[in-house]
Amino acid sequence: MFKSISNKLTFIIVLLVTALLLGSMIFMSYSFETYYTRTKKTALSENLETFRNKAVSPSDTLIQSINEFEASNNTRLFIFGQNGALQYMAYGGNKIDGDYIEIINRFFGDLVTDKSLVEELLVNGSIISREYERQDGSIRYFLTASSINLRDADSFAISISSMVPINESARTIKNFFIYVFIGGFFVVVILAFLISHTVTKPIRKLTSSSKELAKLNFDTQIDRTQKDEIGELADSLSTLSMNLKAALNELNEKNRLLEEDVLKSQKLENQRKDFIRDISHELKTPITLIQGYTEGLIDGISEENKEEYLSIILDESKNMEKLVKDMIELSYTESDAFNLNRTEFNLSNVLVNCAAPFLDYPDEKLSFSFRIKNQYLIYADLNKLSTAIRNIIKNAMTYTEHQEEAQVDISLYEEQHELIMKISNSPAHIEEEELENIWVQFYKKDKSRQRKEGSSGLGLSIIRNILEKHELDYDLMNEGNGVAFVIRFKDYRRSDQ
């Protein structure tokens, strides 16, 4: 029940107001009569002092003053001589009610027995107050008396008030407070409930928002309309939400980068293992051949086979030399030392110059065609880009099926604000599932791991490293009856020459 701040606040308000009402009722019940009596006595003493100080001489004027005193103070006023004889009373009467006679007689009895009381009245001129009860104890009275000089003689002005109105008022107030307490209790409960829910409404909103934040939902809206302490809490919570969101995004980004690094490390490790395995395989065959034919020569084979053995040993040595050179080139393109020396040069001329050494290829079935209509200037590393272009042309020639219609097409043209260099060969085809793996070092489509003559299996890896260093877009795809290698240049200009 008291887990909710609203319920706690309602309970506290009800408890405090109930305690206030109950305390007020108890205080009024037990203190009202005493307070009222004390106040009444004080008022009568002050008014009797005023009455005594009035300069009154004619009897009718004195009686009128007595009437006014009784009307304004709700009391009876009598003037007695020192001998106890009634001198004046309201309306000029001369008969006193029975209860008042009893009280007056008891007062004069006190004057007779207590000489200091007479001295206090007559000599000191003091005003005294005393309480008396009827003999049956049913009614209480309080009496106020003072000396008054009338016709050059001192008399006693005696005011008598009944306590019955005071007792009835106290009893009425006590009964009334019971109803006030009951009615006030229910009113307080309702008001406390409404007030507590109104006050805690923004807190409940913040609680709901904080629960969403706990679920890492940092896009939740936080009410910041309050201008008090709750508003400051909302601002702090909103700031915390933004900071946590930024920290979480940063952490997710770091985790993503870490995962990429881990995957990259695993990929590099796998590539390293594959590279060692592949290079071992690539070197094993020529070494085995060289060893075998060398042993044959040492063992004294026939003269007619000697030239053939030496030729094979020389070819395998050249293949090993080319493989080592390609490995060195690949290692260089993958190292931090591989930097570009960019200059502006004519790509059209470079493309023709790179293809020139292959034009005399000793195969009548393979032909070249060029489609270069304009001169284009680009900003790149001339030597490294030339190496990539030569490797592309060589691969196109190597993996073309040499038939009557075999052809290598080299074209350079503009398309959609880009300069496109396309080198295609036909007839040729690469299976779609092989297109991803073809960039892997030493990858071979055939499981027997046989490769075209003169190919180390590292050419495409070298080409990829050079093009990516230049931040160029490239693609290798099947196109019609052949395969096309496409490079896209975004920064270029047409030469006026």
C-alpha cells in the first residue's frame, strides 16, 4: 500500500490534518471553558472599572448606566451599602432573585470573615473576582466587585454572572467538533488523494520514462515542462538519457569495429595459412621436377634426352623466378611502404602502350580490338597503374579459349559522368560462385590445381591492391560470350590534344 509515493503523501496529509482537527477538538473541549471564563472575568473587571469611574449623581442616570452595563455584559449588577443594604439595581427594582441573594449573602459573609478583602476593596480600590456554586452544586457563578463612591459614601458594585451559558457553549462546541471532525476527515481524505495524485503525476511520468531508459530505449520522450525540482530532475534525466545513448552508440560502434577486427584477424590468419599451403604446393612441383631431372642428368642419362631435361629444368626455374617476383610484388602492394606517386598522365596512350607488347602474341586465333575515341587525362601513379593494366590484359589473353573468333577488346569511353576502361575477352566464362573466390591468392577453379602456363595465381590480388590503393571502383563480370574487367574513374578530364 505504501510503496507508492502518492499513497504515502495521501496518508501523511490525512494523518497531519486529522491530528490537527483532533487536537483542535480536544483543545477547544478542555480549554474553551477556562479561556472563556478568564476572558469574561477580565472584560467584566475592565467594564466595572469604567462604570465606577463615571460621574453619576442622579439616581435615574445611575439606573440607566446599570441597565446598559447588564445589557452589554450579559450579567446582573447590584449596588450595596457597606451595611449590606441594597441601594440600586436595574430598572429601579428592589427585589433580587433567590440564587443571586444566596451568592450575595455568601460574598458579604466573606467580607465579614476576611477583613483584608474589605481593605482591598475600600482602601486599595481594587476589583476582585470570585466563583461561587449553588448549594446543590448545579450552577456556578462568578462575582466581580469593586467599591464605588455615591453621595460621598463608599458602596459596593457587585456584578454576578452565571456559568451556565459558558458550559452550554463549551458543550455545544464539543458536540459540533465531532461532526466537524467526521466531515473534515472525509473531505481531507478526498483532497489529500487529489493533491497527492496531482503532485506525483510528473513523478509517475518520470518513473515511466526511467523504465523505458532501463530497457535501453533512449528515444522515449521525457516531460520537461515543470519549472520546479521535478523539472530539474527531468532535465537531469534527459541529459543522462542523451549521454547514455551517445555512450551506447559509441560502445556499439567500437564493438562493431572490434568484431570487424576480429573477423579481419581471423581472415588474415586463414589467408596466411592458405598462402603458406599454396606457396608450398606451387614450389613443390617445380622443385620436384628440377630435382628429378637433375638426378637423371647426374646418373648419366642418354645424350638424346639431356637437352630436353635441361630445357625442362630451365622452364621450371623461370616459373619459380616469376612466382617469387609476383610474391614480392604482392607483399609490397600489401605493405605500408606501398605509396602512390600521383602525376597527371594520358590514360589513352598508357592503355595502348600497355597492350603493345602483347600484340605480337604468337597465336593467329587471338586478335585485339581498340575503341578509344578521345584522349583522357587522369591523376594517378603511372607505374603502378600500368602494372595493373598489363596484368589485366595478360589475364584476358591467358584465360581466353583460343578459337577462330577469340578476341580481346580494349575500350575507353565516358558514361554517366564517369570514365570507363573496359578490357574484355571472349570466348570465356567464369561461374558465378567463382567470382568471389577468384580474387583469393593462388585460387584455382579446377581441383587438380593446374594453371595456365605463365600464371602464378597472384595477378588479380596484385591488381586488386593497386586499384584499391587508388580508391577506384572495379568489377569483374561475365558479359555475353566473354568476361569483362571494368574500372571506373570519377576524376578525369578530356585532353585538347
